[in-house]
Amino acid sequence: MVSDDIVAYKFNIDVLRLVKEETTINVVECAHRFVAPDTFIKDATGGILGDFNAIICGGQAINLEEVKDNSKCFSLRDGQPIAKELSSARIGAATLSLANGKLLWVTGGVNSDPSSNLLATEFVTHLDESIPDSGSLLLPIHTLSHHCIVAIDATTSIIIGGENQQSGVDAMTWYYEWSNETARSHLGPSLNFARSKHTCAVLKDPVSATRRLVVAAGGKVGLDEDGRDVLTDSVEILVLDDIDDEKTWQLTTKPMPEKIANAASAMTADQLQMLVFGGTTDILDEGSASVFVLECSDGSCNSWTKLDLELRAPSANGLAFNMPVVFNDDTIATENNHNLNIQRAKEGSLACRYVVIPCQRFHCYR
């Protein structure tokens, strides 16, 4: 049974060390990390706080006997809950890192409690600092879940798509202009396709120092007559030199290699590539193990590559974190209090390390 006093969760994790050789990314190391024996988590949100500590919040806590909404936040380092608990359980929320990694801004989500105010947003921190009041920071017009939120630069972020209880899958976007821990929002350009459960990134254009390419890829675009998710492989980009509401989303000429939703994604440290991990497809409801890489250049994003090495287990409804430093022995997950043997990369060879937290029906219950 999933009780209120759970002090640790089990995270099924692949740690992928990716080394860049010219334009090729090779997966050269994988490892698993497990914390606690009984309970998994899915459809959570999270981000990096402080000294590259990944924090996971909300989602659903699952074991063989029960599925329960979760409002706790956990540190990836030890699986233990941090001091801050969400005001409400949030499933399918989206998170943005603020204040140079001192705060996580948690937005949207759904849960089974009709009294929850999920139009309100909230801040999370694990540091010994007071948490700013986010009471005035509301989602623009309705509660969203399974949306994206990404930072365009240090002061501007954008919420992209998602689902709402009024009209279903949404095509709207909203800019947030930040000043300290407050922000004002204004409507952005609508997507060509309403989509949720999609992946997003803000990539740099290698031919322009100022250009940013906002990417929205794949996801759910509706329901079929049997109530099953209809997925898409379409990709849209928003080319930004300056924030301008007159800009429009452009469909790329090359779609994703597969129709994918519920995937985890992360950017490379140089922001030139987006990696997409797992997800559900038209064929694999239980989750895929594939890893795809998207590269953009000269205002277009049409280069998709499938990595030869896959995740160790099918993954969907999970998270991916870019960890720009090598884990030390005391930060690597343990099983039975013994550190896993993880070979160090040679100094200077490590481009980035990705932590992928998959959890979906297929292996939440195995």
C-alpha cells in the first residue's frame, strides 16, 4: 500500500554518458540506480537545483496494490523527500528552473482532488532560503497538464500546448517575462497543431549567435473513436531573434522518425541538439527504448538521428536531466548501500551526462 509516510521512492534509471566526436554522439556507458524496493513514480515533473541535484516532484506513486497521487518532492541523489512539498498533487505538470538554479517553478498538472487549485503555480527549493510567494503567478486562462515550458533566455520563457479540461488538447502558447521571481505573461503565436504530451527545447542556431529555435515535437493531437490517443510525428519550430508576437510556428519538412508521445527530452550542454528518450508510439503502448537526436541549423530543424544504443528498459511518462558534471561516488545511486561501479570519463572527454527516469505501466508493475 502507498502510505503518506513513504520516505523513499524507487527510480528506474539509465545514466547515459554521451561523448561528442565531431558531429557524432556515442553512448559509451549505461548504469542503473535503484532506491527503495516497493514504489515507483510516473508522470512527475522536476528540474536541477543548486549543485546539479535533480529534484522530482508530483506524479503518481505506484506499487502492485495501489496508484496514488503524489505531492512530495524527492532528491535524485538519495531518493529522500526534500523539505518542500507541493501544495497539491500534480500529475503531468511542467517545471522551469529560475534564479540561477535556486528555484523550480512548477506549473499545471491534474489530480483526483476537485478542490485543488491547479491554476495556481508554486516554487520549490531545497536550499535553506525562504520561498517566494507565487500566489500571483497563475496559468493564463485555464489549468494545463502535459504541456511544455522552456526558457528562451535568462528573462523569457514560453509555455507550449498541453491539455485542459475545457477544450482538450491545446494549441496556445504563452510568454512569461521574468523580473526576479515575478513575471508578466502575454499570448504567443498558436501552434499549427494542438498537441500535448510532446517534447520541447530551445536550441541555438550554429550559424547565428542571436537566433533561438524553439522546438515542439510529436505528442498527442486528439482522440480516436475508441478514446485512444492519436499521435503525431510532426515537428514545429519558432525562429526567434527577438521576442515578437508576429512570429509564427513553422512545420519542418522532416518529421520525427516515429509518432511519439510521453517521451523524455533533454538538450546537450551547448544547446545545439535535443535528445528524445523513449515514449509511447503507435506500435509500442508500453513504451519505447529508442533514443533520437535532433540538430538544427540555419533556421531549420530537419536532421534526426537514431542512436544505436537504446535505453535498458522501455520508457514512457518519464523525465530526463542533463547533468553537466560527472557524478561523484557519493552522488551515484546505491543499491543495498553499495555504490555502483561507474567508470569515469577521461578529463575533457565528457560532453554531458543524461539521467533518464522512465516509469510507465509496462515496468511500473514488473
